[in-house]
Amino acid sequence: MNIILFEKQELAASDQGILLKPQDKRTIHLLRVLHKKPGDLFDAGELGGNWGRGRIETHNHDGSLGCSLALDKPPLPRSPICLGVGFPRPIQLKRLLRDMASLGLEGIDLMGTDLGEKSYQHTTMLTDGGARDALIQGAIQARDTVIPWIRYYPHLKGWLEARPWRERNPLLIAADNLRPQGALAQMKPTARPILVAIGAERGWSDRERDMLEAAGFCRLSLGSRVLRTETACVAAVVLALEKTGSLGYT
């Protein structure tokens, strides 16, 4: 854990500081991994809010930790990138959500596609908290406190018709190595946000390519190699971040 995150409810219910129970994974990390002791400081944050420093005040007889927090720094700025992706395998989805959260994306739309495996959409990750946990893991890795929003659409057509991105007015890019109209790496820098659409494991169908083009998406290649869904997402998002100037040191 690069930052210890606390839920809003935990902070709202604590007037005299935070008590971490012995079995809490944050307690275990502070004691066994970071080897912290009373008086030591650690990076801490409120999920969805500010971040700053925590201090271990007491290590109690039952193994719990009493901590105080000083969260006075605003969250990291969000990357001006959103992602729309064909529903991947559940094990891939967990990795994908973690990586996208660590890159600071604003949000992720998941959708069914023509060539995607329909059974993948039956995963319980979106309803049992698994998806949120993966996003939090990515935020922790990046020392961030904010996680991307996540939405689900049963099929690409419904996503394109809903156009949930309209208020942001982003550049619309669909990753496509079979019928590209150019290369994402060769795109000129832009001050606009970017929405990247990526197909499922077997990519887009010809019908979907036509639908994306009709909706205003420019189909751009990520190169000549066939990539796994989560690898393609990381590659496309990093290229998009570079085009928006978001990879500069601050």
C-alpha cells in the first residue's frame, strides 16, 4: 500500500481519531510490511477526498492501532481520459480496472460487443464490490484518493445511442488494427479530453466499425501486434495521456 485509505463513514464516525482493528489489512500492512510503531507517520487519505499524513498514536494490547490523521492536501488531478471497453474476462477485468485507476482515468464504460464472450458479462464483480475493490487497489498503488466511475451497457449500440460523453465533448478514438484510418501514436497533441474505445478480445466486428464511424469515432491503430484487452487499454490510454500533455512531471 502506497497510501492508507479510509472510507468517509470511518472518518465521520471518529471524533477521537481512527481505530484500526488487528485483522484489518491496513493494520497488517502498517505493522508487518512498513514496520511502523507508535509515533511513526504514514501517507493517508480519505477515499474520494483529501490526502495527507497519518500518525500511529497507540499500538494496543489487542493488536489494534489508534491513529490520528491530518488530511490537508487536495486529490491528485484527474487524467482527461475516459475509456469504453468491450467486456473482458473477469480475471482481465480486475487487472484492467486496477491499472486504469492507477493511471487516474475519469471513468470506464464496459459494454457487450459482437465478438466478445457473452458469459463474461455475468460476472458478479459489478455487484459484489469486486470492481470497486480493484479500483481502490489501483488508487492505492498511485497514491491517489479518487477512483474512476464505472458504468455498464449491455451492447455497443446502446452506449453509442446514449452518448454519455456528450457534455465533455472529447475527441472520439476507437482502437482498430485491422481497418485503421491512422495511428494513435502519430496523432497531434490536443487540449481536448479523449475518449478511447477498445473492443473485446477479438476486436470489433465490421458492423461495429461502421457504427463507431457513424458516431464520430476515428479508428486508429495501436501498431501491428495483437494485444490482450488489458494491454491494449494501457497502451492506448498512455498514448492518449501523452497527446494531452498529461505525462509531464508536476
